Amino acid sequence: MIQEIAQSPQIQKGGAKIAHLVLNWLYVIAHQIGVWVTTVLQAIFPKSVFPADIIDPIGFVVILAGFYFLVNLAKGVAKWILLIAAGLIILRIVLIILKVG
């Protein structure tokens, strides 16, 4: 399917070509994730019925949720790095004032 997208005659030149390929790739990934999630939900709830047009939105929601958690993780790591750096700077200032180091 990705090869079909790459060979699509609708692809334009330059940046539009790259954007088209990236968005199509993102759609394929979201669709596959949506199929996987609905398959898992169908196994858990066998009597439920999922319409075919709900697969893609489910995939995009999973991708957006993953991006959200990734951003929050990065913010937490950055916060701890800044706190450690500030603590080391304060420690260095205290050692200079006390003429220890």
C-alpha cells in the first residue's frame, strides 16, 4: 500500500510532495492502529459491532494520545534536568562563598 502511495500521480513537486508522502504514511499507520484496536476490542467485547468508518479516527486518537504522553515525558525530563543543573549551580556558589572549592 505504501508503494502505491509513493507512485501516485497526484504527488506534486518539492515540499508538497514530501508533505503528501508524510501525511499518507501517517494515514496508513493510523489505519493499521485503528484496525488493531478494533480487533482487540472485538475480542474483548464479542457482541459489539464497530462500523468501518470508525477505524481511522480511532487510529488517529491513539497516535495523538501517544504524542501527548511523549511530550509530557519530555517535559518531565527537562524539568528534572533543570532542577539538577540549578542545584549544582547553587552548590557551586555556596562553595565559592565558603571558599571551599
